[in-house]
Amino acid sequence: MDPQPSPSGRSSTVARASSFSVADSGGQTLTSVLNNPHAGKLDASWGGWWSIAPPEFLPLTPTKATSDLSRSDFQSYLTSISDSYNRFEDIRNHTSKEQTFDVDNIGEALAACLREVPALYFKEDFALEDGGTFRAACPFNDISENIMLQEKLSQYLDIVELHLVKEISLRSNSFFEAQGQLEDLNVKIVEGCNRIRDLKETIRLVDTDLVDSARQIQELNATRTNLLALQHKLKLILSVNQALTALKLLVSSAECAGALDIIDDLQHLLDGDELTGLHCFRHLRDHVGSSIDSINSILSVEFMRASIHDAGDKDAVILLKAKARASVSLNGEDASVKLDEEETTNFRDCLLPLIIGLLRTAKLPFVLRNYRDTLTADMKTAIKTAVAELLPVLVGQPQESDMGTERTMDADGGGLSLASKLRSLSSGSFVQLLAAIFKIVQAHLIRAAEVKKAIEWVMCNLDGHYAADSVASANALGAMVAESSQESNGQGSSISLNASLRSTYKSLSSPGKGSDAPSPSNLSKNFRADVLRENAEAVFAACDAAHGRWAKLLGVRALLHPKLRLQDFLSIYNITQEFITLTEKIGGRLGYSIRGTLQSQAKSFVDFQHESRMTKIRAVLDQETWVEVDVPDEFQAIVSLLFDSVSKAESHSNEGSQVSEIGSHGSVEQNEQIDSSGTAAVNAAQGKAEVTERKKLDAVTSSQSNSSNTKERGKNATQTLEYGGVSYHMVNCGLILLKMLSEYIDMNHLLPALSLEIVHRVVEILKFFNTRTCQLVLGAGAMQVSGLKSITSKHLALASQVISFTYAIIPELKQTLFLKVPEPRKSLLLSEFDRVAQDYMVHRDEIHTKLVQIMRERLLVHLRGLPQIVESWNRPEDADLQPSQFAKSLTKEVGFLQRVLSRTLHEVDVQAIFRQVVVEFHSQISEAFSRLEISTPQAKDRLHRDVTHILGCIRSLPCDNSNNSVTPNWGQLDEFLAQSFGTESG
């Protein structure tokens, strides 16, 4: 193969060729050569680029045969032309590459050559006259450097010119082609202008001959249309002006229905585009809005007047009667505050147009909110006025002497604050004040309830009424107004409805289309629910305000009420309960606040009564001397009334229900008619008290008759307390406890809501009485606190009787108290009562054990002196036939104990006690006698006399004959006698 030149060799060859052609091109310039568009003519100009002359060919020599030729034969020729051929190939390859590159990347070659020239020469502010630029461009120091710089600059210029010419030649064909297209375009433009001029002339001729007359007719028709529109606008302006005048007159005369009709028409015009552009009506929407606000104000004022202020005269009448002490009389003759059927119909007819108007403006919920606030404020003001006017009258009344409160004031109550005056009232006067307030609140609430019923009647129950269609359409319109207001975020005081809403209302309210009116179920549920909710909230808010004022009055006297007597507190409690029942029925919700206040004061009353009774029973027990007292008939009546028998306890349930019926009689009437006053509550409190007193009086009468009958039989019934056919000897503290228990039972019957608290207090006082009695008697605490010198068997026997009586009445007490206790809490309280009963039984057994222990100790004392007595029995000169001092003293003490216990304790208890005493005597005495050393007949006789004497005493003691022996109280001492002296002596 031929040797190929290296890339570096080709590049250097091209460079040399380029540089040589520039230097030796002769008189033909590079620009004139390259600007020739005929590329074929360039071939003659490239002859000067060859740096060597063509080789001289040798003369032809005779050749050898073809088969004898080889490559080596041409080697000398190839060697001579190799350099020239290689340069030729490099130039041709370079030219083809540049042409291909220039076609694909026009302009990039120029940019590449420009990068070979320093950037200094391409600056916009390049100027050699500038010193800094000159020094940067010509940094020469001598002539040789200057020559080199000039050559370099010439080389830069040649490079730039060469590439510029090349770029121009590449773009020359496109330039000449574009120039030819521009010439063709110019020709076509001239032709188009000529045709346009011809068309214009043709159109002018057609317009003159055909179009002018038709255009005149169209213009005249447009003028007629404009005049008709102007006439319509003028009529519209006239009608709107007349409507505005009529609207002002209707609003000023409070004709809201007609004004709302005109507003609907004006609003329809405003929602359309008929008034658009009329400058004279630019404030029409504001006028309509102000008229709607005025109508809303009128309707709201009229609604408030009809709902609240028309009933204000009743307050003055009630106060006048209260001052004259007539409205709170207990005969139930108060005037009714309930509206009759005719008044109710008139009242509803009065509210109907107001409600329809407020529905049409969608302001009924807002007015009801204002009504709620006004009703609440009016309720508070009425109560405040009643208190302010009645207090001077009630303070001047004579005070009750038996009140448990202290008062420091003059007759007219001058100089005292309102709270002090309220606290200075007696319970009766305070109940009178509450009754008057009850009457006033009842009047206001019944009026509010009628308003509520009227609104509910209008909203839901107008089927068949002459205004049913109007209400339905107004309700539908109000619902749509409310929804539209919500969508527009409720901005503006006037309603803004589109034409469809107004046309809907027109179609609903127009005559003859009542059958097409939507039913209430098709109306906006949210809007109607909002109206009904605000309607109910108004009445409840009034009830809540009344509850708050009533609770405040009770709170002022919170420290006094716990100290009242039960009957006085019950009057306040019952009238408050009746007040709560009435207001909750009207308001439809529970009054938690006032119920909490009443419950709190009732609990405080129970707590105070309990604490006072605990203090009293503690003082009575500490002062108790444990001496038997006679039982007054009052206490026997209490027992007969409260603890007669199991059937008596069951009958208490019926009696309690009868008392409840008496107390709630006024409440039942209120639930049915809602026309009673606080008088019913006062009657109820007195009814309960009268029932209780009457039952006690009957029991006292029955007890007195029984007492006279028993006295005729020779028995003094006043010395014992009879219960269940058993008589109990009592001491003072036992009777006081019985009285307190009866008071707890009364509170339990009269305050059933606090039955659970009362039962807990009864358990507490029973526990305390049992514990303190044990400390004073068994623990001998009475010797320190009561000044007793000793605790005798008499004291123990009386304590046993009191404990036994209390233990006996606990089951009946439990059954009576538990009649009012809720079932879920009974199990726990039953276990509490069972534990208390068990404690009392254990206490009684401990007292009996203490009596046996006393007798055992006395026996041991006597037995310790027996040996000295036995020594005297061996003297021969002793001729005394009486029992020894040991036997006589022992039997004397046993007989004394028997007499004391037999007079005080029950026979069963006495037998149980002496059964243990007899066992102790048999065991201790027989053991002591068996240890004696009897050596003489005289001593044996004395021993026989003592044993016989002691056995005679033992056989005389009460016994239950539990061993079924023929001999009473037979035991070990009888066996000792038989063994020592034979059966005959026994």
C-alpha cells in the first residue's frame, strides 16, 4: 500500500500551502477570486499554489513485457511524486470537508476564526488613540518587535477577510433568490391595488343606485324603536316615582303589608335591567333598603308591644292585691291569668299579620332573638319591681316570736340594704313575697307561652285557615331570602333577591293559585327550624331568668333557711317546687340551676338540723344521770303513730301519698290549666303539716284513753313506754332520741328528695347514741361527766332498757324511712342498718354480761372470807342455829339484784341473766365448800344450814327450766349437798 501522510503532516502542509498562496498569489486578490459565483473557473487560479514545478518525464524507453513488470519498476517514479501527491490529497480532502462543514454550519467557521483574533480588537470602544488601548494593542519596544506586530496584524486581517468572504459566498445564492422573490411580490402588489380601485368604483355605483333608500328606511325604524323605548322609560319613571310616594305614605302610616307589596315590585325592577342607566334612580336601592328597615322596625315594635307590653298592667294588679294581702290568700280565689278561647283567637289574629310581615322580610328569627332579650329583661324588671314595692309592706308586719332567726332592725326597716331587708323578713312574709313573685312570673310566662303557641300555630297548623296561602308563600319567600342572605354573607340591611324569587312569591300569593302553594313540608326546613328554635329559646330564656332571680332570693337567705322550723322551711321548699314545676312545664326544659340551689338549701337544712340534734343528744347524754323517768303521753303518741306495727309502716306509704296529693294538688291543677299561683304551694305545706299534727293528735287521744283503761286495771302506764305489747322503762336521753327520730321521719316524709341524706343522718345518730351510751355506762364515763359516784345495776338495767327499745324499733324505723329511698341505694343502706342493729344487740348483751360479772365479783368477795367463818364453826360453845353471815350476805345481795332487775328488765332478760348467775353460784360455791375441812359435827351442821339456805335462794331466782329438772335451778351445789349429807337432807 501507499504510505498515508499523518494528520499532523496534512495540517502542516495545508498551513504551508495557505501561507504560500497568500504571499505568492501575484496580482489577483483573494476577494476577486472568491466572489466569482462560478466555482469551476477557480481551478486555473490554484496553479500558483504548487510550491514545486511539475516533474520532468523521462523519455520513453522500450518496456518489458507485461508479465515482466513489477512494482519495483515504478518505485523511482513513485518516490519522485510522492510528496506532491500527498499535498494534493490533503488539499482536496480539506476542501471537501470545509464545503460540507460550511453548508451545515453557516457562520460557525467565522465565529471560530474570530476566536483566533484577540478579543481586544472587537471591543465597541476600541480606539488606538486611547493610551491604554494603544499600549495593550502595540506593546513593542524596538523596531524588530514592531515589524513582528505588523506581520501579526496583517495575518489577523487576512484570516478575518478570508472567512468573511467565505461566509458571503455561502449566502450569496439565498440573497439573489430573495431579491427575485421581492421583485415578483412588488409586481403582484401593483396588480392588487388596481383591482381594489376597480372594486371601489363598482361599490360606489351600487350604493348610489340600490342601498341609500333601504338604509333610510332602517334608520327611520330605529328612530321609532328608540322613541317607543323612551316612552316606556318615561312611563316606568312615572310609575316608580308614584310607587316611592305611595311607599313613603304607607310606611309613615305603618301599613306594612301594602308597603311590602310595593317593595316587592320595586325590588323586581331593581333585580332586572329596566332601570339600568337611569341616573335619577341611582339611590333607589338605598331607599328600598331604608324602607325595609323601617318596616322591620315597625313590625318589631308592634310584635314587642303585642307580646310583652300589653301584659304589663297585670303586674300592677297583682302587686296591688299583694299589698292588700289578697293575692296570697290561702283560699284559692285568685283571678285566673289564663286567656280564654276568645282572647286566644284575638291574640293570634293580632300576631298573624306581624308574623307574616316578618316572614316576608326573613327577620322573624332576628326579632325573636330581640324578643328573647326583651322578655328576659322585662321578667327581671318585674321581679325587681315586685320586691322593691312589697318589701316595705312585708317588713312592717309583726314578726313571729318563735322564729329561729335573729333580727336587728326597726319597724319600718329603714337604713337597711335590700339583702338585709330580705333577711329580716319572717318565713311567712318571705313566702308571701315568693307567692306574689310566683303570680307575676306566671302571668309573664303564660303570655310568653301564648306567643310561642301562636307562632307555632302560624308556622305549622294553619291548614284550612283563610291566611294559610299567605303564610305559606311568606314562609317560602322568607326561606329563600334567608338562603340568599347566607350566600351573600348577610351583607346589607335590605333584602336582595333576584327576579325568580319575586316572581315565585307573586305566583304563590296571587289569587286563584292557592292550590299550587307549597305545603309546609316543601318549605325550607332550616329556616322553619330556625324560627321554631328561636321561639322556644325565648320562653326558656324567660324561665331561666325567673329561675335565676328566684335562686338569688333564696341565696340571700341561705344562712337563715337551715335554722327554720320544719314547717316554715317546708313552706319555702314547696312553693319553690311548685314554681319549678310550672316554669319547667312552660319552658320545656329542666331548671338545673334553681334545682341545684333548692337541693343545696334543703341539704343545708338537713345538715343543720342534724348537727343541732347531734349537739343536743351529746349534751343530753353527758348530763344523763340514768334515773328512770315517767313517759309523757306525747312520746307514747309518737310510738303509736310511727311504730305501731308492720302494717302501720305500710300504711305510711298510703298516707305519704295522700300527703303528696295534698301538696301537689296545686301542681296537678297547674299542669292541666296553668292558672294557679304560689298559693297552692303554701296550701300544700300547711296541708302536710296539718296531716302530721292531726295524726299525732289522734295518737295522743288514743294513748290517753288506753292509759285511763290501764289505770282502772291498777297499772300506771305513764311509767313505761309501750311498744309491740312490751313495756320499756326509759330515761331522759332515750325519750329525747325517740323525739329526734320522729322528727327525722317527718323530714323524710316531707322532703322525699333528701330521703337518702336523712337515712344516713339517722344511721349516724343511732351509731353515736349507742357508742356514747356504751362509753358512759359500761365504760363508767358517766362518773366523770355526770357526777355519778358509781355505776350500779340499776343504771345498767335502765341502759339495757333504752338500748333494747332502740333495737326493737330499728326494723320499723328502717321500713318507714326506706319508703322514699331509691331502689338502687337501698341495699347499701340496709346493710348499714343491719350493722347498727347488730351493734345495739351486742351492746345489750354486754350490759347483761356486765350484770353477771358484778354478781360473780361479789360472790368471789364473799368466798374469800369463807375460811375465817368456817374456823368459828368448830367451836363447841357455838349454839347459833341461823345460817352464817356468808350465806345471809350473799343471798341478800342476790335478792336485791333480783328485785332491781325484775322491776326494770323484761322477764326474758332477767331469766337469761340469772341463768348465768345460777351457773356461777353452783360452780363457785360447790367448789369452795368442797375444799373446806369439816372435822366436827357442829361445823358439818353449820355447813348444811348454809348450803340449804343458799339453795333456797337459788331456787327462788327466775329460771327458764332449760334443764327440764323437777327442782328449779338444780346444779352442782345440789349434787354437793346430796353427796355430803345424803339425799334425804336434799
